[in-house]
Amino acid sequence: MSQTTLGDDELFGEAAAEMRADVEEHLTAARAELPEADEVWETDADNVLGVLNGLRSALDVGEAEEHLRQAKKWYTMGERADAFEDAADLAAAIEDLESLIGTIRTAHDNVSDLTNAVPELRGTLEELDEDED
């Protein structure tokens, strides 16, 4: 009885292609979780606090960090196994996405600080006005 078997090189090639596809899928999913440009630019708020709350909500990265983590995990596995013929594009995409998520996180933290500070500032200014009257 003869059996058809795949050679190790062919199996490794298949696994490498699947690994690359996994990295690309997670990068695509991570990008899809990021806010749209209009979400962080446009507002319907009536006051500064409403604007800040809306912006803070818009700056939510959702599951982007988890998808990026998965992409990095599979990329690292592929790199260590020398499975990718040319992975410079994947490395650049991971680096760019990691930087963008970091920027969004920093902006979110800054907006959160302002969201907490503005009501306190308003209260202090109102007290000052009352003291002057």
C-alpha cells in the first residue's frame, strides 16, 4: 500500500504561510478596533466637559492591544523559526500599530486628566466669584 506524504519542507511552508496569515489577520483586526478619525475630531457636546467625555470615549482602543499582542506572538514565533522569507513588512506594520496605540493611550490619559481637572477648576472659580460678591 502506498501512502502520499507531504515533505517536511512543504509542511513547513504551509505552516509559515498560515503563521503569516495569522499575523496579518490580527493586525487587520487591531486596526479595525481603533477609533475613526471623525470620532476624535467631531463632537455634539454642549460644554467642555461633554467634549472631553466624548473624546475620552472616542479614544478607546477596544481589543486592539490584544490583537496586536497576538500578532506579535505569531510574528515572534515565525521569526525565531526562520519561517518568513521576508517579514520586514510585518515588522514595520507591528511597530507602526504599536506606536499608534501608544499615542492613542497617551491622548486618552491626557483627556482623562482634563476631564477630572475641569470640574474642579470650575468649582474653584465659582467659589472665587461667590467670595467676591
